[in-house]
Amino acid sequence: MKWSKLLVSTLVVSSLAAAAPAFAEREIADEPAWDSEPAPHNYDPQKREEADKRVFDKESFQLAANPVIVIDPGHGGDDPGAVGNGLKEKDLTLDIGLRAKNYIVANYPATVYMTRSSDTTVSLSSRTSFANAQNADFFVSMHINAATDASANGVETYAYPGSVNGKRLATETYNQLKSSFANPRGVKEYAYYVLTYTNMPATLGETGFISNASDASKLAQSSFRQTLATQYASGMHRYWWGF
Ligand SMILES: [Zn+2]
């Protein structure tokens, strides 16, 4: 937790305060940033740059019809992530991640690895070094948002600042996920650890706020989590095969 760095509140200019709704919530989700741990041993900036320049067209599809995907369910074990409304972020992300993996493997010609498949503690460097060791084609980190303002709600996805393919992956998943939420918060950029030290295009999704009663009641339902998993998978499919 890096509250000092990540507590970026939206400031409401006093003259507008009367007319504007209260925005006592973060613009950037509270997830571990680039400086939370040292870089993993196999981080390779050159590889990362080449992957970001890759052009997706029919020719490249012939070369890699079977992508390697790494799904990263946020938190786990000693780290529950955000907690609220009787739910723990680590449980929701694992469930959505496993459902997404099952959906992808059943429907698409892809190889899917998980950074964790149970309620275990996994460091950030282990998550990224694992993806780098697998030579994954892309990386999807799954999280649930939280805010002190219980009215904050909705979905957003992130890419590393300036990453072209990361932004496209974030946009494709966002375009699928946004139909599940009343508040589409947009595609954003931030140097989260897992977006910084992966050698391949990566996104981090925040599907709802555990601190919001309405989002939490939906997240508590397995049918809703299955829908999110399917939407994540569809977004990945559009990213890889959607040319
Ligand atoms: Zn998280």
C-alpha cells in the first residue's frame, strides 16, 4: 500500500463546489506502484519495447495463432486487497480469473497461465518474472476497486503510460466490461508494478468498487463474476484476433 503516492483526490474548486457533486474519491486506483518492489530479475526493457511495436494484422496472426496469456488475479494469501461489504478483493479476483481462464481455454486456441490458482501470497516480482519466463504475449491483472466515498462505483482499466499495445489491450477489455456497470470510468494510464515490469503488453482492470453497496451486491453473485470473466475473455480475443 502506497497511500502517500496514490491518494490522489480530485479537488473540487470551491467556486464550483455548490454545483458539482462531491468527488471525494481517487482518480487512480490504490494498487501497488512501480516502486513497491525491486524489478524482477528477468525484466527486459528491449523485449518490452519490441512487443509494444508489434503490429497486429493477418500476417502476424499466421505467425502466432496460439497466444500465451498470463492472467494475474490481484492479491491473495496474506494480502486480502480491498475489503468491504463482506467481500475480499483477493477472493473475487481469483474467482473471476479462474473463470476467465476456463472460458478462454474452452473457446479459443490459446495457452493460459495463472500467477496464482489458489489463495496464496505471491509477490509482485514473482508475478511479473513468471509472465516474463513464460514469454507471454500479453498479461491481464484483475482487481476490484475501493474508495472511502461509498458512492464511488464503476469500472476502469489501465495501461502503462505510453504503451501502445497495452492501451489497446486495456481498451478492448474495457469496451467489453463497461456494459456490466452503471459508471464507465474510462481507460487510464498509471505505472503500476505489474504494468511496469512485464516484458509484454499488459493491462490492469478494476471491475467495480467493493466499497459500494450496489457494485458489491453484484460482485457477490457468481453469475455476475462469470459475465465479467467472459467479458475479459472477449476483450482479450478482440485484442489478439480482432484485426
Ligand atoms: Zn487490487
